Amino acid sequence: MEQRFSAAGWYDAGCRRCPRLSRFLDDVHTAHPDYHCRPVPPFGDERARLLIVGLAPGKHGANASGRPFTGDHAGILLYRTLYRFGYASAQDSLSRDDDLRLTGCRITNAVKCLPPENKPTTAEVRNCQPFLAREIDALESGSVILALGGLAHGAVLRCLGEKPSRYPFGHGARHELGNGLHLVSSYHCSRYNTQTGRLTTAMFESVFDIVRDLMEA
């Protein structure tokens, strides 16, 4: 069963504060009435020391299934890597009702609702920022935030009141933040990146080697 969250303020299942996103979700739900088509909650361990941050739900992935990185190509490499490194109980995330559980790890998105063309506006990212900020605030010192892609990387830093220019994005880049947290960056595990070779399995696993080293330091 899905790992539920009791932490207040991490997401709002009924949020409609972004008019464009709300209208788009309504349209998608009309075309796909069996899809989740609501804000997608975080998934995983509520007391995690590794927080993985993506950008937003995919139309036929998390927006359909209701679980981050589930139902589309981007989740294949992510969950198989989590399984290999001991964070996931299975290597494939099939649906929010399967038996998959994450231990020591949680997956969330900077924007909890599906944006048109997977491109949220600056205002939409800002509207969702308090949810991610509260989730980050709950991390204990020494925890690691893994940002998947440059937009997620920037969203994390803005939640912390930091300027992204001080902490440049790059695949495998690592930064120590002033609040005792570590920020690690990776290219997004999207179909485009994996199929073009911009991100290989070995490259993605190398980022998790960095995460493991930081956890064990």
C-alpha cells in the first residue's frame, strides 16, 4: 500500500492556487477520467535522509498514477537505481497500490501538478514553493537532497533563500548548504536524456555513489 504522509503542509490534495494548472488538469481529466489529475503527493519514507526532487508530474506518468515517477519512462532508471542501492523494496514502481516501499528515501516534485508541455511558469513554481520548503525543513542535518535537472536544482535553492548562481548546476555536482544539508545534482532521468546517451546508467549510479559517500561521512 502507498506510504501515506501525516506531515502537515507537505502538499495539498485539493490545491487549485494556479489557475492555468487547474484548468489544464480539468481538461486532462475530461480526456482521461481514470487519471489521478490532482496534486501528486511525495512518496517514500517520511523520515528519509535522502530527498529526491524532480520538476513536475508527467502527463501519462505521475499525473496518471498519483505516484512520483510512476507510469512513464523516467521512473524506470530511477526506481531500478534506488533498488540497487537499497532504498527500494522492488526495482519497478507499477502503481500507487503495489507493495513497493522506500526506506531512507523520499521522492517529491518542485511542482506538484502537471504543467502543460511539462513547463511550469515562474509563478507556478513559486506558488508550490512553500510545500517543498516545509519538506526540506523536516530533513535532519547531514541529509542529502538530490535534484534531478536544473529546474529542480534551482527550486531547491530558492526554497532555502539561496541564489542558484552560488551553487552551479552540473551532473555530479555537490554543494554543502549552510543549514547542514548537502545538495547533489544529476541530469534528469528522462527518456530524452537516457536514449540520447546524455545520461547513462553508469552516470546515474555515480551520483548515488556520491550520495552514499556523503551519508557515510
